Amino acid sequence: MSCKVIAAMAIKTLRWQWEFQFRILRNLLIVTFTTYPLGCASDHSDGFPAPEGFSVTDSLGVEIVVNHSPAWTHETRWTVDGEPALVIATDTADPRSTLYRIGNIEVFSDGRVAIENRGTREILIFGQDGRLVDVWGGRGEGPGEFRYLRGLFLCGRDTLMVFGGGRVVFFDGMGEMTRSLPLLLRSGDVSGASSDCEKLLVEENLPGWSPPHRDPAEGLRPFDEGQGYGFTAVLLRWVSTTEERADTLGVFRRRKAFGLERRVQGRNVWAALPFTAEASWATDGGQAFYGLGETAEFQVLGDRGALLKIVRWGVVGGEATDAEWDAYARDREARLESSPSSALNTLRRTDYPDPQRKPVYSSDSEDWPPAFRIDDEGNLWVLKYYRPSLLRGSSEYRQPLPLATWWVFSPAGEWLGEVDTPPNFSIRAIRLGFLLGVSRNEFDVEEVRLYRINKSQGTQ
């Protein structure tokens, strides 16, 4: 290899590194210096009423959208039917239809429903009448088979992208495998796909904890001696499906934790907060959305991590109640009784700063998907924080979701309003005017339900 080629490669690497660090610094400055105007705008202690609607300003080329009130009125708001339009359940007469560990759900243009059945490593295809019509994939190492399933996305003209077993497999609308490409992730998943099937939003978890005074991009390390907050981090990337290329969006905070001065078994004690914010992200194919949930805001990111927009709305998280602390205490005692080693990551109420404020929104759950969902009109749905972050795997943690509230934002960032969804229902997709999601019946068995969204004529 000639000296000129080596020099060119070195210059290109240095340029990429500089651009990446510049984006991080620029985004940090914008987020920091645009936080304070919102605080002033939301303070109406002078007796004047809060402004209505939303305002858009520009800061270093980034749109700052501040929502003062939702756009919908009682007459124009969206509602969801109380009864499902379709229920897809296991047919005891056909073992192939058994639903187990349901992942993502998509719907084809002709109304067929595709279900990622992670328990059997299959894609189950159901007709509009709720009956099984086809089964794709399956457990194995051969073409179109999967060692595991971790994502299902619809793109192009009824093309289904399936991630699992270190590969991304493309199926056409009739179930024929059209191509396959390798995608090996050490610790992460595919979060979404572009509408043209040409790129994937990939997440990779980074090891360790980052103290709050250090940006996660600077590297992670365990807590030092002493008490304080810290964060896990996640790397988000666009990965091309047509060429060997990956564009880094950035390194972002994922989950908040708390470290103590005391030590157990010779180790520092750290744990996730009982009412913690966990980041959410999603993509509509052209851009990505990210938010931590501690405050009522999210970011809109373009290619290679360019910060395009910051959207805020006038909501704050509530304080944790005594009843919620009691539920956490019951969970903690049950965990310690069954596993004494859990003392390393379960803390007492007196260990935390009090009062503990809850997040505005959060995806903190092992059974339910992230707090962000994007419908096929480009609206972002954000799940309002609904319960304390109890210890994972406990009985109380896995209780059915109560009536959930979602905030809806237009592609421009305008806060449209709130939508209440049925209890015991986890949204997996919003397509063709329906909510597609997972519920559990009276026997605690998974089933898929479709609920119709009722939109006012003035808001269509």
C-alpha cells in the first residue's frame, strides 16, 4: 500500500472523528442553552394566562418547538373504540397458530396481519377474519430460518424485513425470501427501518455506567467511591442494507441509576431508581426520534446525528406517592428473600433523595415496548409514565397495564392532544387507522387485538 493511500485513509479517519465530536458538542450546546427559555416561558406566576398553541424558533439552525397547549378540543380529539375490531387468538385445533412471546406486528396493504412469534421463531400471517393463512420462517440455520427473532418491519411495497440469528432477511408479500444480509450485534437490536428498505436504525448497548458530569460519548466507567447518579448509554446507528456503510447518530443516555457510599460484599452498591427514566427512540424512516423522559421533550435527528428539532410541551412528572414506595418495598423484600445477592442492586427508600420525582414518559418495562410509536401518517405517539419501575421479574411488575394515555405530536412537532387506549393492551404498531397490539386473556394467554381509531373530520 502506497504512502499516499495510507495518508488519505488517515485524513479520512481524522475527519470522521472530528465531525462526530463536533456534532456532540453542537447538540450539547443547543440542548443546554435552549432549556432556560422554556423555563421562563412556562412561568406564569405574574398572573397572565399561559399562551395557547405552539411556537417555533431557530437556534443555530435547529428548530425549537414549544407547545403551550394541545391543538385538539373535546370535539376534535381522537378516541379509540372500547371493543376490538378484530381479535387474533390461538386456535386449539391448529397448533401452528399458537401465539407465544409476541414481538412486533405489521399489516399488509391487503389487510393481512404479520405477527413476529418469537417463541417459535416464525412469522404468522393471519387474514382479515383472524384465521391463520400462512407461516414463514421457523427455527433453524437454513435459508429463511432463524435461531432467534428480534425485529419485524414493513417497508417498500409489502416487503417484510425480519431481524434474527445475526441476519436480516427480506420476504416479499407472498412469503418468498428475496435476500439476506449478515448483521452481527454484540449487544443490541434493530429498532426500525426506512420506508424504502435501504437502511436500519440499530441500537447497541454500551457496558458500564457513566457519571452525570461526563458525557457518555467520552467513555464509560464504573462508579467511583461516593454517592451520585449515573447513566447507562446506547449507541444509535443507521446501517445500510444496500452497501457496506453505517452512519453513527451518536451515543445517548439510556437509563438512570444511583450509586451509594456504602459497600456490600466489597463492591459499590448501585441500582436503577425505583421511579427511573429510560430512554426511548424510534424512526419513521427518514429521521430518528430520541428522548430520555425526565422532562417533557424529545429530539429529532437526521442523517449522521444532525440535530434537526427539539420539541417540548408543558408537562412535568409527578412525585412518587407513599403507596408507590410501599409497592417498591414489597417487591424489594420479596426479591431479597428469594435472592440475598440482590442486595447489590436493590436499595432502601432511605438510600434515595426524597422526594423522588417520576418521569414524564418512560419505556421502563421488560414486557412492554418503548414509549415512542410512529403511525403511518408520521405522527409520534409518546406514552405517559404510568407506574413505578418495580424490580424486574416480580409479580407486581408484570401486572396488566392500566388505562394508558398517549400524547400525539404531528410531524411538525405540534402537540395535538391525548389518546386513551384500552387497559391490558400494549401497542406494537399504528397502521391504517387501527392500533395493533398485544393483550392477555383471562387465562393469561397472549392474543393480538386491533382497535379502531376514531378521528374527527377536522383533524384527519
